[in-house]
Amino acid sequence: MPIFKNKTEDSDGWLSILLALRLRQIENEYPDYASFADATGLSRGTLYQLRTGKGNPTFVTLERLARHLKVPVWTLIGRTGDDDSVKRDIETFGFSFTEIARHIEATRAVKRSMTEFSGVPSLREAASPAGVTSEKQVPPVKKRRRTSQ
């Protein structure tokens, strides 16, 4: 079921146009389209859609794109991106810039620790209670040899 019952002009809005224009500006900083496309970390098809204002990126895609291009995500949508103006804008709506920044850093730390964590048990270890070793061993599965006929 679609989110909006009737398709409106919202689908061709400001954000897609601003993103397309900003991507074209950033592209001019690269020697050619191929090196720009490689720098974005996106498939060429997705990049084409975004550059022409036809794409519909997720927030995750915008954040990845900004990270790959080494620019603040704000600049992709036409903002200056300096912390003071972003902080002022966020706090205008009653949110705490510091609290949000702490939350983002904590989330990143958890992701880093999960990536570095190597204590993932095998399926066999996960099936038995901690510290209990099974005396009954499961015999290895024998592979049958195929004979050509």
C-alpha cells in the first residue's frame, strides 16, 4: 500500500533537485565522470538517477554518499553544513544537538565493537548450554564419489 493515496507534485521536489545540482557541482572537482562515480561508492545507475533528479535516496544512502565524498550530508542538500548553523536549527525545534551527537557516537561505537567482536559461537556451540560439552560426537558426513558412466 502506498504511503500517499494520490501522487502529487511532491515527488519532484526541492530535495531531489538540490541534490542533483550539488552532485553536478561536486563532480566538477573530479578529472572525469569515472573517477567521480568511483569516489561516490554508488553504482553508476544510482548515481545517474540522483544526478538527474530522478532518484529517491534513503537517508542511509545520503549519509554514505556524503562520507564517500568527504562532505557533510548537509551540503548535499544545499546547506552550508557548519556545526553552529546546524546546531542552531536543531535547537530551534527543541532538540539538543549535544544529545543527538552523543547518541550518534554511541551508535557508531556499538557498530565498531560488533564488527571487531570475534566471539560469535559456531552453531554447535550455540546449541549446547554454556560450559557443557557434549560427549556424543556427530560423525562427519561422508562425501560420495561420483562415478562417470
